Amino acid sequence: MNNKEDFDLIELSNSVCNDVKRSIYFWKSECQLSFKNALSLGGLYVNLMTFEAFSEQYLMWDYKCRGCKLYLNVLAERKYKDDIILFKDDILNPDLKFFDIEYSYQIVILPNMIRIPINDPIIPDCLKELIQHITDNSSINSDQSHYIALTEDRKITKHAATLFQIDNPKPVVSSGWKCEVCSATNNLWLNLSDGFIGCGRKLYGVGGGCKDGSEGAALLHYKMFPDRPLVVKLGTITPLGNADVFSYDKDEDDLVIDPNLIDHLAHFQINIGLLRKCDKSVAEMQSEHNATFNWSFSDSNNELERISGPGFVGLENLGNSCYMNSIFQVMSYISEIKVLFVDLFQNILENFLRYDTDKKVNEDLILQYAKVNIALITDEVKIERERRVNKYKNNIDSLISKIESLDIPKEAIISRIITEEDSYDYVSPIQLKNVVTKGHCEFSSAHQQDAEEFLTYFMGKLNSHLELLANSPDELIMEASKRMARCFLYEQVERLECEQSKQVRYLAETTHILSLSMPSELDISPIRTLKKQRQSDESILNCIDLMDLIKGWTQEDTIENFLSPATNKVGKANRRNFMKTMPPYLIIHLKRFYLSDSWKPLKINDKVKVPDILDIEFLRRSDSLAPGEIAFTNIDELPNEDLIRSIEELGFTRNHAILAFRETKSSESDVCLNWILSNIDNIEEFKYMEGISDTLPLNDDINTIISVCCCPHDIAKAALCKFGNVETAIQMILDGSMHIQTHDIKINTPQITKNIDDGYGKYELTAVVCHLGKNAHSGHYVSFIKKIMDNGNSSWVLYNDMKVSICKNLEDFKKEYGYLYFYRRVN
């Protein structure tokens, strides 16, 4: 290499090293635009400015997008072992490994693909340190995005600039640390005020505490000296000043960022330039727990036939993420999604180059959603798996041959030689989960969630991004975005008639899910009565007919305490629901979860008779006045009855809903609910209109629960417990067990959806999402999708996280226990 190239390398190195920030995260476990990894052909290329990795397929795209010329090429190889210990203490070796992963690294300079080994002496020291930092922080093949999700929301500690440190502390050595209480040598934390070294506190799923099982010495030390809140985990400190720093201060009580960490460590004569990361961070330990814990659900005693290939790719459970996986799988079969996110992916990449070059790829919902759909729909994952298996076929065959020659049980051992990832197609949607759930305290957690709530949340978030795509100069993207946004939307009509004035109001609203109430065990509604009358017919024994639920939804019901805008008096009104338009895809949601009289979340486990062909054209009704009908006067003062009902379901009164509507001028339940909760202390000071008499003060219990919980969803659920037990309500919210529908969440309906796609209301059942389990506190989500097989015939396919299986008989297909039904409009 000549001097000019040496100079260029130094200049390039300075440009990337100067941009390195104190807390940097690495997306290096897989390509940002595909699921290829360091084992793939060509490996990965880590952009040394953004620290995002790309396969060879997308390397030049990233170069055009970012303009970075320096990349770290990461290549991985399986190295199969010659000497294998099959048994240990007469049992199968629990640590049995047939191969190790070995990595090699090169610096690559674009655009001419100049390669330099990382041990070449011409590489500047600052670049060497940066490369060392990348390779030290979590293994390349680990689920690094788990780490990102667990660390990206850390805040700068308020003690950074004012931390108390004792004078003349004892020096802290650079290795050989021990807990000053129990002499443990791992999970050690250094107090940044006085240099005390103690074991970390106990953490669920991660471990911690001292060797005798007691609480960690570091936390106990803080309780003795509460003016010394900051501790750093020894073994996580890197030469760039990155480390796990925890604040025991009750106002923070979390992992934090200490921008003055280098100075705080220097107080104890610690030179971070001499340190290397030698212990796992808390995030990495939690990530390992998530990755190794068996979150999956066994189908049944009868093992179904598993299948792989395009359209039959599973999704790894990331920790109670089955609800999310089920929705992603069902959405992927929709043709409009394939057109936009798969067929037009190259167009989307070009669109990103024009408008979003400052945004990280892993933070872009459109790109990450496209990445997952390409994996699920195309043969990309299958090709990658077959390439890997063929590459190591000789090693695998040789090992199997050796095992088969031994007089031992072979099945368990061979299953470890031919791994799950070598046998079946599946991917881990970690980055999509991160970008979709960022900022949402429930969906970003590892708690079980409600699939319908997530579907509504996800579609709202996706629609807001589709609106941006709809403004693209690319006409193909623009039209595909508009079609995608209108897939599920339809107009629902509510007819309201005041019995006092005989005046009528028609209100049409855009929605995306038809939610149907189910009768609970205590309900004596006509549907349950009808069910009992039908029990003589064994074919529908213990079944509710879906058509009965639909007819129940459109039946007229009476509102007892209706404030008439015509008379300004309380009386009765009659309400009825219709559909003005029929969407291309109809989603039916059965409200299987409810609260008992004792405020206990329960699930309705009744079977539902669901037709394969559904004709609901009889629900169609215009929102125009019929001949002889008179419209309401003062209609602007009248809130939507759906709004009133959703607020009442949360434990508030009808008049709270009316007052909130008038004060906010909004028909959104979230807006009105937030107004009520924000005015809890003075809501009685507002003047109610004449005719409103049933004003009730809010229970103090709601205030108590709100003060403990943090999410708007938590507040809504807290309101449901208004007359229940406060301690129970708080515990149910915090442990995620309040698995109930609260208020309806309105989907974001941007301007691109204003032209509704209408058609005749005849539908064919194409997918079902089921909640398996008999109670609201636990269970597992799976999805069934009707697919066209290679022989041209259609079959129902079960998607159970990573496992994808054919349903060969009706017993395998649990459609009568469905929670969400997806129907496609018949042309």
C-alpha cells in the first residue's frame, strides 16, 4: 500500500472515530435488510459510522445511502470438532457441541473493495480500538437486537455532574475483583462514590445477589449510604467509556448513562484504556434468558407434520410474543402487502435513498416490515438454509455415520447434529418488534398481550407510514400504498332515534374491525337462550352461531338515560348498527375476555360455529335519512353513543362522557378519557346542563392506581377497577394479567383512506387467530391460514411461532375457538 493510501486510511479512520459517541449500539447479528448473517456468503459488512451491518447484496446500497467508505467485514465459519464427549457421568452431555463458530475480520474500503487485515500495522490505533469495541460487545451470532431493545431507552443520570466522591479513596485494581461481603468473583458492581465492590441485586430472569442467596451487597451498601447512588458493573467497562451504570436513587432506579464515567473512574486510579470487556452486561444476560427460555407452546399430543419453504416460514418467539407473531403471519398472506412490501421492495429502497438518509435502517418501520414479509413469502430463507446445509453436508454426514456405528440411543444426539435452523425455515423478527413497539410500555415488554389490541395499534402505526409512501413520486408505490391502507377499512353506521322527539341521527364512522360481544355464563341474552334451545342437535352442541352474534350486533337496543338534544331532557332512545360499505378484507373480533361482577378477568370458552362463506350484505344501510325521518336539532352537542358506551365500560358515568365530549369537542375515547382523568379533582366544579342529574364523584381508588401505573392503557384498566380491590388491581396491571378489552382504540385513518374500497358483502374465510387456554391470565396465540399447496389444493396451515404444520383434519383446525377471523371479499 502506498503512502497516499496510508494517508487516506488515516483520514478515513479519523472521520469515523471522531463520530463515535459514548453510548453506541451495534446491529451486527444480521443484515439490516435481510436475515443473512456472518455465516452467509460474503458475511456481513458493518458500517463504521452507523454500526449497522449489511450483506453483500445490500452493501453498495448502504454506501450510496450513507457515504461511508469504511466497513468491517465479518465472516463466520462452523468448525466441526474431531473429539466429542457424548456422555458425562453416564448421561448425555448437556453441553454437547459438535462445532464452534470461528470469526475472521477485515477492513474494507469502498467503493473499490480494498481489503486490509485488522492486524495490519498500517491501521491507526483509534480504528483498532473501535474494531476491538465492536468485536468485544456481544458475540456476532447472538441476538444483538435484544440488547438494543433493553438498552436504547437509558437516560442520563441526574447525578452525573454532582456525584459525591470521598477524598483519597483506595485504588481499584484492573482485575481480580471480589465482593467485599461474600467473595464472589462475578456480577460485581463498583460504587462510584467510595469504591465499595459488592454483588449486584437480584433480578428476575437474570440472577444476582450474594452467594448465600441474600440481597446483593452493592444494594445493601447503598441503603447504608443513600448519598452514594451510582454503581458500575466491573467487567463491562470498555476503552471507549461504555459500561453498565446503575442508579439506586428511587427517582431513577434503573440502568443509566453517566457521561462523566471516565472521570469518576479516574478518581479510583482506573485507566479505562487498560480495561477490556470481560463480563456480560445486564442487557446481554436478559437477552440470553429471553433467547433460551422455552416460550413456545406444544400443539397437542399428536405431532403435526411440519413444513418449510416460501409461505411456510416460522417466527421465533421473543418472549411471550406469540400474539405478535400470529398477527404478522396472518397479515403476510394479504396480496396487497405482498405487492407493496415484497414486489416493490427495490422501489422502496430507492425511495429511502431520496428522503430518509438520516434515519437508521433498523428504525424504519417500512423497511423492517418489508424485511420480515420478504422472509415469510419468498424463498430467501429456504435458499440460505439449503446453502448452509449443503456447505456442511460432509461434516454432518460424517458425524451421523460415527453416531450410528455406536450402540447407543441415537435420536437425541442426531437431533443436535442436524439443528432446528438446519431443518426448518424460521426467522427472528427482533428488529421489527423493536421499531413497532418502541415507546409502548406494554407491547415492548415480555408480557403476554392482546392480539386484537396489538393489531389495532400496529395498523394505526403502519397507516401513518403508508401516508408518507402515498406521497412518493413513484406511482407504483403511491398506488400500492393507497390500496394497502384501504384493505380493512369500512364505514359503520349508527342509527339513533329519540323516543321523545322521534328525531333521528345517522352517524357513519370509518373503522377496521367488526367487534362482536359474546354472552358470558351469567348472561341470559337471547343468543345464550337460543344456544340452549339448540342443544338437542349434537352437531352444534355448546356452540354459538357466528351469524347469531352478527345479528345481535345489528339488533336494536334501548338507551335508558338519553339526554335529548331536541328536548334537553333525559329519556329513552333506540340505537341500531349497520354497515355502509364492505371492505376487501373483513376482520371479525370476538370479545372473549370480560370482567366478572367481582372484577376478575375471565374468558368465554364457548365454541363458535363459523361458516367458510359469509354473506353479510343484509347489514348494508345508507347514512341518509329515509322518507319521513326528521334529523336531530343541535346535533353538535350530542356525542357518539359508542364513545359514551366505551367510557361507561371503564367505570365512569354517562354524564362524565357527555361532559368530556363537550369540553374536548372530540369523539375519540382516548381524548375524552384523558380529559376525565386530568380533571379528577375538579370535575364536579364544571356546570352540567339541565337534565343531567346522576353526577358521581370519581373514586379515590382510581387516583391511587393511576399514581402507581404509567401507561394510558394502565389508567384505562385502573378505571375498570373503580369499585374493586385497589391492591389486586395494581398487581394485575403490573404483572400483565389484566387480559381484557378496555376501550376501543381507533385506528389511525389518514387521508389516503378517504376513498373506501366497497364491494358486495360476501366473504370467504382465509385465516383465524386463536387464543389457546381457558383463562384470561395465560394462554398462547396461534394462527391458521388457508394456503394453496403445490398440488393446487387448499389446506389449512397452523403457524405456531417457529413451527409451521399442515392441518390434515378438522380436529387440528381450531376455528371454533377463534379470537380473530379474517375474511376475504369474494370477487
